Amino acid sequence: MRGACMRKRLVILGATGSIGDSALDVVRAYPDSFDIVGLSAHRNAPKLATLATEFKPEFVAISDEAVAGTVAGEFGDSKLLSGTSGVETLAATDVDVVLCGMVGAAGLRPILSAIRAGNRVAIANKEPLVMAGAIIMDEARALHVEVLPVVSEHNAIFQCLHGEDLGTVECIHLTASGGPFYRRSPESLTGVLPEEATNHPTWDMGAKISVDSATLMNKGLEVIEAHWLFALPLSKIRVVIHPQSIVHSLVEFTDGSILAHLGLTDMKFPIQYALTWPERVSKPLGRLDLTGMKALTIDTPDFEQLPCLQLALDAAAVGGTAPATLNAANETAVAAFCAGDLRFLDIADTVKEAMDTCPVTQSVSLESVLEADRAGRACASQRIASLGVA
């Protein structure tokens, strides 16, 4: 790692998505603090080319090889890397921080590549930790690599735990907005359309995470992520509903004290903290007006209304490769819903069938995780096809 006062060299994976947009806004806000070494995208070559013109990275990567093969020469002096191996190579480039904002399981191998190269990793996509948290955190500890959470709730917990003894933590409270369907009856959700599920009331996010928020699967995935990030037992991780999304999470200690992290609902703030850590910037991107806040409410989740949260907790309790199966089936079901090939309420049933059908291996390795991922997707795809919604 370079000195604290020097410019940090960054690689941003998933640069054309919502996390990438926010991260690059942070870079623009602090032009003297960062150098962009590499940017990756899945298929959005035109946007990646625009970003390459602006930031002039040494490398760009496109994970879809078919797309990469048609756009060679469109990135100026930036060297083009292609395919999943190209993204992994980019993640292993000598930099200060690799920010992973890729969607879903695709981020797993690049994160491991970054860790094995000794790069600090800022993780914005929770799915790799859900699938293979033990593998990621074990390798990071063995190689003395820092893994920093970017997800707003985990970033809040990370800040609240600073300087604290984990042995004094009674529990952590992960806050959930409740999504766009908070307090609606299950019957009223029968005909929900993708544009309704992605219309989040407080956060501006990509389609996949917005649907996960609408089903509350997102919060279940975050429970599993918190378990690995903070080395806390599942019994010490709780979920509460906080519709205003001002309190990003809370940590309760054994003496009864509770520390809460409050802030604006903008992903640029946790990204800014992760990229500048362990320093704090002196010129913030904005401030929360405490006097202008309305009432802040905390509620308990309704497990019957949206059963995906319970499915995630069940997978976490089973352990082994069960979370990888859960994640794979959910990614497949959400993609089908967004494409109009699956009804909203069938997402949970599709995930449950995969969990009931796919065998669980308690011995977790990269191979067993990837096999569980494959089986979960296959089972979910089979059920989706059998429903014939399209």
C-alpha cells in the first residue's frame, strides 16, 4: 500500500452499472485523490468507451467475449482485456483498491484474484460473500488483505465497530427499507410488474438489487454477508424495517448501548468511505439535515408477506453450499421476472424448490460452490420453463 497522502490507484469492476456510476462520481469529486487504472463492463461497450475517454485507464475489460470481439480499437490507448479471465487479470493488477460492483455471482472469481494479488478489496456486491464467504475471508486473512464493505448497511456497521471489541457486541441490527411493497398484503402482489418492483422508495439502485429489496431477499443475503464480514454468529444478526432509510444500521453492545449510523440515502457515501479509508474526507458530498428529518420508525419484518427473507435465513442456518444454491436460484428467478417470464410471487417458490431439490455439501470449496451455483440455476430454470408464463 502506498502512503496515506498519495493518490490511490483504483480498479472499478462493473464500472457501467449503478455502483460504477456512484464510484466514478466520487472520483470526479476528488480529482486529486485517485487514478483510474482499470474499468470493466459486461456488455455496455459504448458507455465503457466513453468512460475510457474521460479517465484514460491503462486497462479496460469486457467480460462478454462476443461483445469484446467487436469493439477492439475503440478504447484509445487503453488495453482491452476480454472474457472472465480478462476481468480476473484486471482485478489482479497492482493497485491500491479494487472496487467490485459487478452484479451477482460473476464477482466471485475477480474478488479472489484481487485478494491473491494482495489488493485491498471494496465489495459492493454481496453475492460472492453469500456463496463463498468462508473462502473469501479465509484467503484475505491468510494474505493480510483488507476486505471493506461498500453495501450501505455493512459499511455502517464497519464504522460503528471501529475500535470496539467484538466480544462486547450483543447483536447488530440490519435495517431494511421494506421496499416498495411494505405493508401490502400478499394478495395485492399477484400482478406486480417489473417496473413496480424496481421503483424503490428511497434508494436509486440497479434492477436486480431493487427486485431483491422488494422481495426482502436482499436483506437475507445481507445477513449472510454480515456473518462472514464481521465473524459474528447468525444469532447476533437481526433484521428490522426502517422505511426512511436514514439509519443505515445499528450495533448493540452488551452494556445496553446502541451505536447507530445515520446518513443520506446515496451510495456515494459508503463508496467514498471505502475508497478513502482509513482517512475521512474534509469536503463531504453532502450532509444530512437533522432538523429537517421526519419521524424515524423501526418495525419488525413480516416473514409471511415476503418469504424470501426466511428462505435466506434458512439457507444460512443449513450452511455449506446451501447459500450458493439460494443465490443462484434467486438470480435466475429475478432475471426471469425482469424479462417477463416469471410472476413476482413465483420468485420465492422457485428459490424454495431449488433449495429443497439441490443437495447440500458441507465441505465448502470453490469447486463445490460453483457446482451448487450451477445446480441451483438449472433447477430454477427448469421450474420457470414449466410454469410457461411467457
